[in-house]
Amino acid sequence: MDIAGSAALVTGAASGLGAATAAALAARGATVYGLDLDKAVAAAGPLPEGVTLLAADVTEEEPVREALARIEADGAELRLAVNCAGIAPSARVLGRKGPHDLDLFRTVLNVNLLGTFNVMRLAAEAIARQEPDENGQRGLVVNTASIAAFEGQVGQIAYAASKAGVAGMTVTAARDLAQFGIRVVTVAPGIVDTPMMAGFSEEIRAGLAASVTFPQRLARPDEYARLVTMIAEHDYLNGETIRMDGALRMAAR
Ligand SMILES: NC(=O)c1ccc[n+]([C@@H]2O[C@H](COP(=O)([O-])OP(=O)(O)OC[C@H]3O[C@@H](n4cnc5c(N)ncnc54)[C@H](O)[C@@H]3O)[C@@H](O)[C@H]2O)c1
């Protein structure tokens, strides 16, 4: 599909992978609408040209519908939705203070899995209204899982479950949306140097980098963004979860 001239919706666009993706898509000529939480939108610095940031919680229906209505009202043709919004709190199934908090588990599933699904279903409805290209394609949804979907570490039970859910939706969503000419691809990053990782000490970050097979460093957000543009431009990629991890296979801790 052509990125230039299309509108793109990117969630979690105030930070990390979402911000890098919004910038990369805008640089390639897309009109980008980023969604993020109120406080993240308020705190965001200057945005690249072609990027508009709107406040919306991905777990809610109305704000996401309002953002999509705004895109339509602007006369922009939505063809691409990229789900980057996510959270990664840590807790074990059974820890020193007792069993995993049920509300924390619910929250992680709500943001990472239900939020991704919510945006995918509503964006798909909007993309389905566009004219198909000469190959019958209307657009694409890219979701973000994590290699924790396959090898979640100690303390990642809720995160791993949510990301396995995102990976698990991929084929069935691609099948559901095929009749509308919409592809669905999931990216499962390894460790990317974003604010989500900023909480770790230099020592831990160095240890994480050393655990990567090659290249022995954390991935950069622009490498994730480049993968999204590659997926967008490659019409035969569909229904697949692509690892972007430097051959990292996570150890238990
Ligand atoms: N950084 C990594 O190493 C890594 C690895 C694998 C997967 N991922 C996944 O990539 C995605 C992006 O991660 P990141 O590293 O850029 O994190 P980040 O914390 O830098 O950015 C996440 C953004 O999502 C937003 N967000 C959170 N909850 C939201 C909600 N309910 N509604 C709207 N926006 C919300 C946050 O405000 C933030 O701006 C996440 O899904 C994360 O799980 C990250």
C-alpha cells in the first residue's frame, strides 16, 4: 500500500515506539493522527510536521470513535492503524506479599489486549469505507506484541498473557478482515530503548544488551518504525507475527 497520501492512526504516539512510528510515517508523506492518554498528550514536546496528537484512552469506545470521526471530518483517508499503546507492570503469580493482584492483571489485559482490539475493530470499520486500490487492498492494521508473548520472564505473567493474546488475534483478525481488503500483521519486539526501559539502571541495561545474540545492543525505536513502513509497503505480509529481536531468546530472569 502507499503510505504517502494516506492517513495513519498510531496509538501510544506520545512516546517510544508510537512516537517513532508517527514520525516515520509522516516523513513518508502520511497524515498521522496519534492517540495517547490526556497527561501524555499534555506533556508531549513539539511534534514532527504531519503529526497531530489527540487525547484518547484506547480502552474506551467513545474517545476512539471521536478520533476516527475527526480524521474523517478532516477529509483524510485512513488506511493504516498501528497499535503501540501499552503498559508493562511487573508482578509474579505468587510473590512475597501473596498472590498476583487481580485488578493489576485486569488492567494489563485491558490496556494491552482489549485496547488493541478496540482500536483494531473501530479503525477497521473506518478503513473499510475507503476505496480499494488496484489489488483490492484498503489498508492495514499493525499490532504490537512482544517476545514476552512466547518467553515471558519472571514477573511478566500479566504482560505475557496480554501479548500472547495480541499475537493470537493476528491470524483470525487477518481472516475476518480479508473480505474488506485489510491486512493484519503483529510485531513482537525484543528489547527496545524507549522510556518503558528507562526505569532500569545502566547495569541492567548493559546486561540486557549483552543477552542479545546480534547485534548486541537494545533495538532503537526507529528500527521498529522502519519495520512498520516495510510491512505497509509489502502487500503479501499478512496474518503473521514478526519478531524483531536480534535473535534474543529471553532467559527466565
Ligand atoms: N520497549 C520495549 O522494549 C518493548 C518490547 C516489546 C514490546 N513493547 C511494546 O511496544 C509498545 C510501545 O512500548 P514503548 O516501549 O514505546 O512504551 P512507552 O511507555 O514509551 O509508550 C507507551 C505509550 O502508550 C501510552 N498508553 C498507555 N496506556 C494507554 C491507554 N490506555 N490509552 C492510550 N495510550 C496509552 C503511554 O501514555 C505511552 O505514551 C507497548 O505495547 C509495549 O508493550 C515494547
